[in-house]
Amino acid sequence: MLNKGKLITENDKPAGSDVSPRAASEEAANAVAALGVNTYIVRLPNSVHGKGDHGFVPIVIGMAKEKGQSVYIGEGQNRWPAVHRLDAAVAYRLIVEKQPAQKVIHAVAEEGIPFREIATAIGNGLQVPAVSKEGPDVEAHFGWFTHFAGINCAASSALTRTSLGWEPRHPGLLEELVPGVYF
């Protein structure tokens, strides 16, 4: 479900699994739903952050540590949605308790944080410069992670908030990119 700047909603259909491997889970859920099984699809953002995070942000932090600079691509305006892991857990609990009619849930607290802001916060936390890279320099810095660093996938959770009464309450990603949490 990679978008080109459009805000993704719960009503948007993902690209097929031939384009996005992540879509295979939704295809499987829809197949069993067609057989009468009560299913819910929970779409999690690029960053599910908080204590114990082993996802994308720690990978970017590790690369910045190793290379002595925190990098963003071009102007760094590609956006990553985010949610605190404890807020995501509440969304799952509310699905079980409420069994809403809405079957696609976006556990997204922050619609889209510009990657430049993430890289800058990481740079500040590590006391290394945040720098822009383009072309082959991006691949040289991020390697296999280049695709993920360049994702622009802002996502709304407006329908989820209404159907579940879900209100994220925990710190945002940038609030956690400080000494004592990630550093």
C-alpha cells in the first residue's frame, strides 16, 4: 500500500501481493472472511515504537551510529506513520471487545512524520549530523533498507477512531527519540 503522497484510509485497497508482499495477509483474511469467518485486518504503520522496539527506527539508528551521520533522502519529505506499541495494543483489545462492523483497522496515531524530522531527531540523539543524500549515495548509506527509508505512506485512522472510540494516549515517535528511550 505504498502511496505517492495520498493519505491512505481504511477504505483503500492495498496493491496485490504480487506488488506488495504485505498484502498477502489481507488477501488471506479476505479469503477466509468469504467463507464466513469473522475477520479483522489491522494495518500497522512503519513505526510501532516503544520499549523493546526492534523495527525500522532501531535499524535507522544503527546505520547512523555505524556511519556517523543520520541520513534522509532528498528533502526528506516522505512521511512515515507511527503508533506507540501500547496504543496499538489497545486497538486490538477494542476490536475484540466491540466487534465493530468496520473490518479494516488502522492502528495509526501519527498520520505521517516527515523522514527528515525522524533523521534529525536520531542525529540529535546520537550527536551526529543529519544530512540529505541523493542518487547512489542513498543506496551506499542504507543498502537493503533503501526502499523502506524512501517509503511515503501517510495513513489516516479517522474511521478506526470513530468505530472503536480509540484515542492514542502514549508519546509520539519524535517524543521518544530522546536519551533514555532510544538512546
